[in-house]
Amino acid sequence: MIDRRQMMTTALTLGAMHAFPQLTQAQARRLVFATFTGSWEEAHRDVLVPAFRKASNNADIALDPLLSVDQIAKVTAARANPPIDVMLHDPGPALVAIDQDLVDDYPIAQSAHYNDLIADAQGAKGPAPFFQVVGITYNPDKIKTPPTSWSDIWKPEYKGRVGITNLNSTLGTGFLVEIARSRGGSEANVDAGFKAIEELKPNLGAVAANPGQLATLYQQGQIDIGPGNFNAIQILKARGVAVEFVAPKEGAIAFKTTIHLVKNSPNKELAFKLIEASLSPEVQAKLMESPYLIVPTNTKVKIGGEVAKALAKDHDEMKKKFVFQDWAAINKQRSAWIEKFNRDIKI
Amino acid sequence: MRSAPVTTYDLKLALPLAGFFALFFVAPLLILILVSFYTDTSLTQFGLVQYARFLLDPFSLSVLVSTLWLGVKVTLLCLLLGFPLAWTFVRSPRLAQGVLMLIIVLPLLTSVVVRTFAWIVILGRQGIVNNLLLSLGLADTPLRLLYTDGGVVVALAQVQMPLMVLPLITALSRIDPNLRDASSALGAGAWRSFIKVILPLTLPGIMAGCLLTFAAAITAFITQSLVGGGQMLFMPMYLYQQSSTLSNWPFAAAISIIFLVAVLGAVTLFNLLGRLSRGYAQG
């Protein structure tokens, strides 16, 4: 006969299994891909996942949309049995993940697409399937002459109408480095950049907490001009917000979005297939189209549409017009810069 | 077998909850304290470096002080606006009370993010306030209301208002209406009745409301960062920056412990005031 105690134990066990499904799935779990939140997740769910499933005989896959830092935290917490198989990273966090020995070498010899990537997108610890591009965003209803250079943001007529983000984001840090470089600084010395932001203060209408918030501020008329991410701005534009993106004549800032095999992943083979799919010209060409407009890194993709119009018409022009930054150097001092920004930038 | 008295409960009944708290609250807190004593980000050496770094740094201390001060300002504003509201509620007929209660609780039923975005729309350069000021000719150019201290205080006060009003309503509705009548029959004016009778009797509600509002205001990461922007630094954002952007867990842990102790200190002070005032109310 079943007594109460046994009932209780069974109920608790069932409850625990329900609350922590990993207990039962520890051995064989489906492939987990940590993508970014928002439009990235949408793009990957709609294009990358179907391509992967086709290539892998309908293997099961779960998207886990997380910020880079949260991906790293999750994998660090369980190095031996990581809950994520494939990570996606901005350049800063990618180097952190590599430094902390969280990722495996990419099996280049077996890869069908690796050698087709443009040189800047190749990397032994994880190739870049996409570029993110930062240029100048402006509101064409309020600003009639399109800006052409980063220095236009400092024009006195934009008093109180410029928006930037703080250095928590890749966008904010990249912008600081770029203006430092345009004034004689470098990744190792951004003092000129801080001086420039100091001079920008009268123009600053907002220092947003993150790039997502920065983009929405155009919609509300809080700001009319500032650095902006090509994809984020295109999404706003598609929703009818009056925003335009221009690549400044100094060159648009390009960040690699890299994809990595997590060390000790139990799904190595499927993970490799997913990354291969993300590097393939088919997936990249599809993601380049509207509404995603993600900049491809595979040279076999013929660049077209909005990406060709606003950024570069082929990969050769891309190499000339994009500015890549040395994130290994940036990471070394980023913490000090964030501290300086905390202390000095008050509007 | 003798059955236990039906009116007393066995403490063992609290064991599952106690176990839950021990596992998911006490244990992580202990780990947090442990992490805060590491001197380096790879967690190898122990020391007090992180605490020294915070407590000996005037900038970090100013972030702590401005966060607590923000809490005080929001709490006072909530009290100032919430008391008349609670008063109106208690004095309204039953039908109006239903409507008022809905209005009071409504902020709790919408997400903090939505409420905060509404404030961005209200306070923005082309927001409702600025448009009104411009069209009335009270200002020539849009004023900067967003990303200011005042903006954060007002937005937080609205967001946290129910936490102040609900305890006040409970306290006010417990007061016997005869007391006020008695007070005025004995010759006290409206203000005197309020200060000598109503206010002391509502003190428990005021203390509870203030505590809740204060605690909620200083930890409101979303509202602080969206309305305050990326350059106004309060403790939750400072913590987030250190732990998430910079992966400096020991320093982030030390910040949380210091914040926790500071908040506990403020709460103790509140409670002390509450106890003193209760003495005043009964004396």
C-alpha cells in the first residue's frame, strides 16, 4: 500500500523534475544556440534555424536569446557541462570568452565556407557570420542637409539634439574610440575622444542607457542625430519612423559578430552544422534582404538592396569603407574608460 | 494517540518554506559575501581590496549617497501626493471608492517598462509638458526634463505610488470617524484635529508606506536607467556595469553588500523613528 510519505516523495520528485527539466535531460539534450535578443532572434528563428534543420535532418534546436555577458556567465557557471552549445558575441565579449577558455577552435579544415569569408571575418576561435555597422543616424524631417562626417555631430545647430550611449555598449565604446582616432588618438589612448565628448556636451540631448533605448529616442523627437547601428535604424525606418543612416566619409565602424563552439558541448557535430549554416552564402544572402538587412561576410554573397545602397556595393568596397577596431587593445582599458565616463560625463 | 491542540500550528509546517529560503536565498547570499572578499576577478586571493576600493573612493560613496537621497526624495513626494489621495478615498462614497481603487492600483497592473516609457513620452523634448509650455509661450525652447534628477524623482513617484497609498488607506480606514467628530466637538479646528488625532493614528501606515516606497525606489533599475539615462549613475546601474559589462564580480559583490548594509541601516532608522512616533501616538 502506498502511504502518505511515499506519496509525498513521489510528488516532490515529479515537482522537481518539472521545475528542473535538465535533471532528466542531462545526458541527451537538444542543441542550444544563444543568440541576441530582439531582431537578431527573429532573424535567426526565421532564416538560420530552418536552414540548419534542413542540413541536419530536422535536428532539434532551441534558441536562448541572451546578451553576450549573460551567455558567458551561464557557460562559466557550468564549464564541464555547459547549457549552451553555440554562442554569439560582439568583439569585446568574444575576447573575454576566448581568454576564459570557454570556446573551442573552429574546425577550419572541415568547413566548406570558412575560406570564402573576407579576411576580417576569419578567426580560428570563431568566425564572423555577420558584421554590425555603426554610422551616423539622423532624422531627415529635421535635418535637411545629410551629415557626411562624424564631426558634423559637433555643429552648434544641433544643440540639445544629439544622442549617444554610455560605454556599457559596444556602440558607445566603438564611437569613443573612433572619434579619438579621428583626433589623433588610438585604441590605446582615447583621451582625445573624452575631450571631444566634453565638447559635445552642449549638443547632448540624451546619453541613453543602451542602444535599444537610443534608437527609440528618434521616434519621440528627443534626439535628431547621433551614432547608430545600421540594423537597428533600418528596423525603425521600416516601421515608419523618420530616420536615415549614412556611412560617414571617415568610414563606418564595423564590428564582427562572431559565432563560437562552446568547449565541452555535448552536441559538437550539430553545433558545427549550425555554424556552417550561418556562414553559408544562402543564409547570409537571405539575411541581407529586407527586413533583416544584416551585412554578410561571405564573399560569395552578391551584395544588393539597402546594404549596397547605404554601405558598400561589393566586398572590395566594404574592405575600403569599413573601419575595424582593435578590441584586444580596447578591452585592456575599457574598465578604466567606463570609470572615467561615470565620473566625468554629466549632462 | 493524543491529538495536538487545533489552535496551535506545528512549526514543522514551515520547514518546506524555510528549506526553500535556505537554498535559494541564504545560500546565494553567503556566496555573494564570499565572492566580495576576493581581490581579483579570477577569484584566487582573499582580501578586503574591493571594500577599500568602494569605501575610500569619494566617487563611489557619492553614488551611494545620491541613491539613498533619491529614495528619500521619492518617498517624501509619494507621501505628499499619496496622503490626500488616500484621504479622499476613505471619505468617498462606496461607488467612487471602486473607481478610485482601480485608478490607484492601475499602475501595478501595467508593466514598469510601459509606465517608464510613458514618462519618456511625457518628459521628452517634444513631450506633453514641453509642448504645453511652448504653446503657452512659457518657454522659447524645449526644456530638458528627461535625464534630470527631477524627472527621475517624478517618474519613480508615480511608478511606486500604490506602495504608499495602499498602506495609508488601510491605516486611515481603521480610524474611528467618531474621533474626529469628538475632536471638533471639543473645539479643535480642522488642522488641529488632523495633526493631533489623525496623523498620529496613521503613523503605522505612513511608516509602512515609506519603507516600501523607499526600498522600491532605490532599487528601481529600469526606471532609473531609462528616465535617468546612461550618465546618471545610481547603485543598481553601478552594480550592473561592474558585473555585466566588466565581469568584475568581486567588486560587484562588494557593491551589493555595501548597498544591502546601507539599506538595512536606513530601514533600521525608519523603524526607530516609527517606534518613537508610536510612543508619541500613545502618550
